[in-house]
Amino acid sequence: TRVVHWGYGTSWGAFRSVLDMLGAPAPIAAAVHFSAVWGSELVMLPALDVAPPIKQWSRTDFAIDAAHHLVYVAATSGAYALLNSARGHR
């Protein structure tokens, strides 16, 4: 399952670069990235029967899951910005 998790996270990281190539400003790209990553999880995991639907989550579970995705998006956006600045891009 770790390989799947890492592959999934890496592919969503690539999505973040697509947003930049489309010209999305960094804050907008981060918001779209977060919405896409978390939204897809909220739909896909219950559909695969590996997590309950969001309406069955506790507030604590909801907050923890949102926080984990916010950290992922912040780290991805930060790494992307650092890589771009190291290459002399905006």
C-alpha cells in the first residue's frame, strides 16, 4: 500500500506542475491542487470501499484528514517553488 500511496502522491505533485504551466498564480494553484487532491479522495476511497463516506466521519477525523492534505499541498507547493527558483524560473 505504501507504493500506491507514494505513486498517488507523486502523480498529484505532477498535477501541481501542470497548474503552473497553465499560468495559475501560486495561491490559486495551491487552492485548486488542494481541492482536487482532497476532493478525489473523498469520492474515490468510499467508492473503493476502503473508507466510509464523509457524512460518517467525526469532526476530528474530518479535521485531521483536511490538515494532512493541507500539509501535503503546502509541502508540494513549497518544493515546487524552490525547484523553480533554483532553475531561475518565476
